[in-house]
Amino acid sequence: MKFGKYLKDRLYSVIIYIFVIIAVILLMTAFKSQIGLKITVGIIITLLWISEIFIDFLERKDILMSL
């Protein structure tokens, strides 16, 4: 299974991630946080999520490639 197909299998994770990012940004906007803080938090959450996807894919690569 290639990485693109793996992401399609994790579609619910992607949808939940997008919802979480939007919710965090909206809450930060409601409490009048600085724009730099919003950007930084968004980038940190995104990097953590991307690293989680890659680590999970690499751990399961042998199993996924046999499919």
C-alpha cells in the first residue's frame, strides 16, 4: 500500500485533525490571542500530527506493502 492510499485509509483522522485546528484557532480568537501565538500553535499541532502519521506508516510499512 502506498502512502497516498494509507492517507485515504486514515481519512477520519484527517477530518478530526482539521476540526481540532479550526476549534483551537476559534477559541484563541475568542480570547483575543496574538496572531503569532495562533500561527505557532497551528504549526506545532500540524507538525506533531504529520510526525505521528509518518511514524505510524513506517512502523507498519512491511505489513502495508504486502497488501
